[in-house]
Amino acid sequence: MTTILAAIFVFGVLITVHEFGHFITAKMTGMRVDEFAIGFGPNIFQKKVGETLYSLRIIPLGGYNKIAGMDPEEPDSDDSFKSKSIPARMLVILAGSLMNFLLPIILFFSIFMINGIQKPVDQPILGTIMEDKAAAQAGLQVGDRILAINGEKIATWNDLVVTLQKYPDKEITVTAEHQGAVKNYQMTPAYDAQYGRPLIGISPTYEQYQPGVVEAATMGAGYTKYIIFAMIDGLQKIITGAAPADVSGPIGVAKMAGEMANQGMLPLLNFIAFLSINLGVINLLPLPALDGGHFVLLVLEAVRGKPLGARATNAIQMVGVAIILSITVLAVFNDISR
């Protein structure tokens, strides 16, 4: 039951935020929105307010805005999508993903303000040691304080990092204080290509730190930006074959939502933030039927000076739907296989 409720909550938040982005910008630019729907299939609830029908549907795996004039064969009117400027239409198309990027900034900000953050202590005291690395093999232990490397005094963690870089693949003598006793340890820093520097397999201790409002907001934005670019890099590797296309579908996402919910509200909010960024990035891919595909059509319209014909647009959209359905089937198959 927890998994089902968590999945409905997660999908509901993500879909509502995304569709609200399209909805509010359509309203702001003078477009008529005939329906704002969360979910697919038969209605659970519906209510018309003004010109818009608000509906909640039984399958919580999507949503849509029925904006007047989005269908290329629909008659034009002063409040239709087609009647507005290209920049206004671009804003409406991009607004869903922009809201998906705004949500994690707010969530990360909230998490940082509620829970604080773990900040590394600048003192050269060992917080963790990797078992298969040089430090552990030499006998260093958690809580040891590094005093010197090859006779060079170490006062801060940064001193430790900088000094180690001088000795790639060279044996060094590390002087450390262990339970009040000073000892020397022999080890060889191994160059790590991932980090681009010599490592001995240690990390600092951390302390709980409570950021201020501005700092938490800045960190939330920075963390969101980092994840966006990490996801773009991951997609590039999948497309080029440098990484496997290990895609999770709705079943896998629902299972993970349940696991996060069992861990508590903060892990669940963190999970929603990651999924929201994922949804925002995916929707910007230049595939027909996705927001990115609609954006490309608007760019073509701007270049050509006129939109593509209704027949060509519909054909492109059908190709996009086929691609998305194929990916969805693959994702569900992966879920079932797991």
C-alpha cells in the first residue's frame, strides 16, 4: 500500500507541476485553455471554472492541457495557440520543463533548511578509509590526524590534498597521531584517472552545518544545475553507446518511490527532485510529441516564415508517439525483467 500511495503522490506532483507550467504561461499570454487534466482515462473528478474544465483522471501517468489552436487542423481564433507570437508559443512549450527545474530548487532549498548539510571539516582528520587503498593497507584508521607527509607539515585538509599531488606513484612517509601516539606509515599514492590526482583512499570528517536562507537557495540552484548537466552527459553517453540504456519505467519508479517513502519524507522529496529534473530534461529532447519536438517546429516556422502544413505536422507527431511508445514498452519490459 505504501508503494501505491507513494507512487501516486510522486507522479501526481511531477505531472501537476509540469502541466501547470504550460497552463499558467498559456493563460498569461492570452491563450484559451479548454481543459487542464491530470492523468489519463475516465474522469474521477471534473469541474469547470470559467472557460477551463479541470479534470482528475484515473491513470496517474501523465496529463495534458487542451489549449485552443494546438491542433493544426483546429480553426484559428484570437485566443488560440496559433494566433500568438512565436516567442509566446515557445514560452508555453518550454514552461513545463522550466517548472520541473524550479521544483527541485525549492525542494533542495527546503531540505537544506530543514535538515542542514554535511560540511567537511578542514582539519586533516580521517573520516572514512577505503579498505582496498594505500591508507588502509598501511594501517591508518578513522580518527587519525595527519601531521606531516615526507616531513612537510600538514595543518589543513587542503594541505593534505595539495601535498599528495606532489607524489604520484611514489612511496611517502605519512606521520599521523593515533590515540595520542605519533606514528609513521609508509604508502604509495596511486594516480586516479577519475579524480585526476593521486589518492590514498581517505576522506575528511564532516560536521552538521545550518545554512542561511540565501546560501540554501544558492546551493539548491547549484545542485539542480549540476544534476541537469550530469543527466545531459548521461544521455549523450547512452546515445553514443558509451553507456548502457538501463531505463526504468513506471513500475521501477513506483517501486523506488515506495522505498524512499519508507525511509522518510526527506528522502522522498529528494527522489521527487531528481525525477523532476529527469522529466524536465527528457521533455526537452527534440523528439516529435515531446516539448522539445514542438519547440523545433516553432524554430522551423520562424526560419521558414510559416508553419508546416497540418498533414506534415500530424505525420511528425505520429512518428514521435511511436518512438515514445517503443521506449515506454522497453522501460516496462526492463522493470518486469528486474
